[in-house]
Amino acid sequence: MSVLNLSPMRTTGSRLVVHDSPQPRVVSSSSGVPQPSPQQQRHHNPSQRRRRSTEQPQRLAPLSAIAVPAQRLEDLKAAPAAQPLQREAVLCQRFTAHTSAVTTAIVLQDSDTRQQIVTASLDKSMAVWSAATSTQLPAAINGNSCCLGSMESTHVTLPGAPIFSLALDSETSGSGARQVFCGTSAKNVLSWDPSHAKPVDNINLGGHTGWVRALATQGRWLFSCSCNVVRVWDMSRAVPRMVDEAVSFTGDIVSATTGGGRLFTAGANGAIRCWSIDSKTGHLTLITSNETAHTGRVPGLAWRAGFLYTASADGTVRMWDASLDLVTSVRNAHDGERVNCLAIGPEGVIYTGGDDKLVRRWHSGVKPEGLLAEAAGPLYCHHAPVRTLAAGAEHTLVSGDKRGDVAIWRV
């Protein structure tokens, strides 16, 4: 394993807290992979606040603009049996990144020559990990190979840590770099510039009602979720301003994603919701919801090609159409253990991590491989429950576990 060159760094500086915001509004709905050891097969079974409203949301008819045609669903259900992946995943690096559980991760760069990732942990640290891919590659495994050079790291302790959520800015800044938004336990969102390893001084988005557990971006809009409240920020301004705030009915929001001009949120109570995004004002309108989507919290949420994918502590991985109607479901996806995270990798492969300490792979169903059919065998590497996953655009998959270990895969 390569040597890690650790360079601790602490950042300081004054910041402007923004509270210029409209009144909250409650939106009503009108509708080389190692083989497992015996110890790796042992499972752990680790143990919310909920806000309630007298109003109950109802299902709405889907927007025809991105609703999935019935024939499309029939074609998917009639798809042939799944085929093996064209190339096997290769474990490039595994190292102890933090002294406590990894809470979130994001891939900043993913190319044939360089990888850069960001990880955060309950130990209140955040780190940037950078590595160049060696030109001396080992023998390929099923058409895939990986050989990272020495891993360089920069550790940062941000005010308000630990960090529970990360999101990459949809647009580049004046310096050409993309900022990373960080949701903290101090009920705010910081903007962090990886190229300078410090927060952006004029961005500290405060006023949240609790830990910021989920972040998502689309264009100029940043969506931050704490407790059962979604806030919308206009990041195109010199000083970002909150333009909307919407309140869900029950359950803290624990994950969020965007796609097709919509925001999708999932809660600790198992509900998933779909919001339309006004492209001019950023205002949110609740289109539809499925209050019984899962029987446990839904920490994994991703959108691809007209379908929503969810992973839940109830042990299931599910696929939904744009109306939040169930397309297919995998029960006991991780041998009955909780599913903690989900990411969509290259070629549309769905990756999930669970309390069984494994990363499992599923076909997305958008291609003719089938609907959430198992794409290949599980990836063995971790010795603790897998808590977070992040995928790059080209080759990289990152997994982090409860002990603070991080693995980098070439997929």
C-alpha cells in the first residue's frame, strides 16, 4: 500500500452569516478483490425527531414532461436477463482516513491520470485525497486495471464540524474551480474551496433548524435540508440569498437529489417526495409523495434517466418512476442487514453499501440488462459497516465505513 503524506491544516477567517429570507411556507400536496474472511461475515446491528402536521399530503398526477410512458415500463419489465459486467472492479487503495465513521464523500476529479476525493467524518475532520495514476499499470483484470501513486492528503477542521453532507457546485467559480458545499452539525452550510483548502469567506448559510443532513444542487440553486425543512439558495449572487423554504409534513429529511427539473427528498420515516423547481425563482412546489415508500429511513437516493433509486434501512433497494410509483424492488439486498448508502457509477451501475460490510452492484435497468438484477458479486474490503459511497464520472468509486477506513476502486 502506498505511503500517505499527511499535512494537517486548520483554517480561520471571518464569515458573513446570511439570514435574509422569506417566511417559511408549508407546501400542500394535491395528490483484485480480496475474498471474505469468516470475521467479515459477522454482522453488526447498530440502533428522530419527527415533526407532525394535521394536514396529510395526497398523491398528484405526474408531470407529463418527464413522466415515464407505460410502454417504456413494459419494455423495461420485458428486458432480457442480466449479463455480467464487461470489467471487474479493482481495489486501488484502502487506508484509514479518519478516526471515526465516515459520514460523507464526494469525487472532485476522476480521469485516467488523476483522482481527487473529499471525505468527512464524525471525528470532525474533512480531508482531500489526491493521487496520480501510474503509467506502469499492472496486468488488467477483465479489461480493467489500477495503480495509484502515493496518496497525498490535506486535513481541514471546519467550524461547526462534523460535516454530514457534501455537494459539488454545479458551476465553476471565477478561479475556474468548483466549490464544495458542506452541511454541518452547527445548523449551517459552508462553502469550501479545495484549491485553497479553506472556506469561502462570504458564504455561511445559517438559520437552519437542525443538522444539515442533505444537500443537492441544480444550476444556480442549492438545496439544503435540515429536520423537515428544505431551503433554496440562489448561489449566483455575490452574497447568496435564501429564496424559498418549504416544510414537509412528517419525518426528518436524510437524503436529497435532483434530476429532470425536480428535487427529490427522502425521510427518516421512509417517505419520498418529489418537488418541481421553478427555473426562474427557485421556488419549490410539491408534486407528489409516497409516504409508505419504505418502512425505515432512506439514506440512499439517486436519479438516473427518468428513474429514482432508493436504499433503505429496511434492507431494500427500490426503483421508482417519475410519479413515485414502484417499478421494482430488491428485498434483503444486503442479506437482511440495513442498507446505508447508494451511488450510481459509470455505465449506470447501482452501488449500495450496508451493515454486512459489503458493497453490492446492481443493473439500473435503463439498459437491457434487467431491472435491479445483480450485476456482479459483492466487493469485499471493509471490516465495518459501509456508511457512504461516491462515484466519479469515469472510473472511480469511493466507499467509507464506520471505522473511518476509505477504499478507492476502479470500476
